[in-house]
Amino acid sequence: MLFLSFSNSYSQQYGWTNIGGNLPSSNGTASLSDLYFISDTEGWICSSGAGEIYHTADGGNTFTTQTTQYYTNAIHMLNSSEGYAGGYNGRVYRTTDGGATWNVIGSIGSSVLSISFPPSSTTGYCCGDNGKIYSINSSGVSAMTSGVISSLRSISFPSSGLGWTCGSSLILNYSGSWSQQDPPSESYNGIYMINSTTGWAVGALGVIVKTTDGGLSWDYQSNPDTSTRALNDVFFLNASEGWAVGNRGVILHTTNGGSAWSIEGSGLTTNMLRSVQFTSSSNGYILGNNGTLLKYSQLTGIENVEEKNRNTKLVQNYPNPFNSATLLKYTLHQRGNVHLAVYNQQGQVISLLVNEYQSAGEHTATFDGIDLPSGVYFYRINIADKFEAGKMMLIK
């Protein structure tokens, strides 16, 4: 049996893990709707299933539950103290104490579906059902005229006084007043503009469109997902790197502005994914139905990579190197939700071996690499906020 220590190159591997098991045990976590992180570690998650908002200050290892009068669909935090949320019955909430209290500041009359604040602005905008668009600030909410009556599902303001919103077969632009643009006739669920000219919209049947002229024209981009799963949200860090997420667990990633998209995290989850946000190219979050909360981060992510997990004992896979199949053994010192996945050298999940609640004791899982090329692969087991990882070699 060949035992391998973690190398420096491995310690820089990144990938997705499901940290949904760290969320509070609540009916509200079954319908997570939106998230907003102000740093790599501090963020808020709202629920469309209960009047609850979940706050973390340690990157999703632990959460505290905050309460609102009704459920919420959208959230945007300006800093660690001040933020806004909205949802059922058009209620818009404001907090000035990090969410310890959420107070109603007004209503837009229909469900709030999305909130956006321009950078460094204390006035933001929200949209919702029945063509509703309102400006929001500490004084309350103020109606704007959209000129449409259909639901507006997503809104994006890259700068003060300049914004976009989208819905079924329409995209609207604001530069003093709202007006319709002329995108391809698709049902749009999410829109994200990085500046006054460049942005993306995604929607039903996996559609992706991009503009580079402020929405005067919108061009299709190729989606590698042949199953045409609907895309529900899109987020870009800059003009090059972005992500889109959608139904049945689809995650798309691009590093060239969408000229080419790739599928990430295949097999990680089959739940609907609703919202995505990255705070840097090495730290991001995705949420979805049934308590799904995915985190993208460094796979080792600890200074002493030899430190053992108190909750598990992971044995080096055997045989190693291996041809086609290999066995992974691990011992749980306590029962809990177990996530065991295999990653390639790009940090992408290529096989989800275990994703279930298991009892304490010894367990095994078999990894079959028959359809994969020879090379180095990594495996990682998570239980609660602890993990262990290993490296293996596939030789054909």
C-alpha cells in the first residue's frame, strides 16, 4: 500500500463541497432562495419557505437564525450592519444591526423577487411580480414605472442611475426611465451586468445571452449542457470569469466571458440551484432546494494539512496506483451527514461517491475510473465542518 502526504501543489487545489448540513434544522432550509456575502466568510441566506434568514460569520461552518415577518426571496447587504430583504406580500425589510432585527419599511404590492444596489450607493432597487419596480433606501420604498405587467425576476444595477431587469421574453433598461430592449424572445430568470456595456442573462432551456453594447444587442452563447436544464442565476467577478446555475444541479463556469462555458460539479447534487455568488475566484457559494448549500474553496484549506479530522479516519485508497477501480475506506467516530467526492486536478467534482446520513463505524466506497484518463485524482470526505483528503493515481 502506498501512503502519500499532501504536496504543495495539492494544497492549492480548489473544488465544490456541500455544506448544507451546517444549516439550522428548520423547515425553512428546504426552500433557500437567495444569498449575499460581504466577504469570504460573512454572509446571509434567505428562505422562501419560512420567515427566516440564516447568518454565518465563519464561511458556512455555523449559522444563526434571524427572523422576518414573512418569507423572503431576495437579500442585499451593504455592509456587516445594514441590509435589505424582500419577499411575500411585497414586504421590504431593513436591518441596521446585522440582521438581529429586520423591520418592514414598505411594500411593493407584489412579491419581491430580486434586489440590487449599485456599488457604494445607499439607494437600491427591487423588482417583482406584476411588473413592479421600486427604489429602496432607509426612508422606505418608492414606485417606478416599468411599462410592463409580467413578472420581473432579476435586477442588476452596475452603477448609480443605470440598471437592467429581466423576465419572460423581455429585458428592460433604466437610464432615467425604464424602456424595453430587444433581446431574443426567451424566458429570462437572471441577469448580471458588470458595467454600462457588458452583461449576461440566462433562463429557460439553458439559454445564455450576452451584450457588449449596453443591451442594444444580445447574442446567444453556447451552453454545453445538452439536457437544456433551465438556468436560474448568473454571476460574474469580472469581464472574464463567471458562473451560471440552474435546475437539476447544473453549474456552468467560464473564464473567457462566455466564449466557452464548461460544466462543473457533475453529480454533486440533483436539486434545483437558485443563486450563486463569488467573493473571489477562489471562494464562492451556491444555494438551492432541499437545504443545498455548495461552497467553492481550497480543498485542503488548513495550514497544517497533516492535522487529523476528529470526526473521521480516512484510509489511503487501495490499490494505489490503480487500474479502473479502487476501494476507499473510512471510519466515522460519530454519526452525521457524509459527503465523499472525487476531484480532478482542476478541482472539479468528477464523482460523488457518498452524500447521505451515516451511522458511526467503518464504511467503504468504490471509485470506478474506467471512463477517465490516466492521471492524479483527489478524494475528500466531509462531515459537519471537518474533512480529510487523499491523493490517488489512475494508470491505464
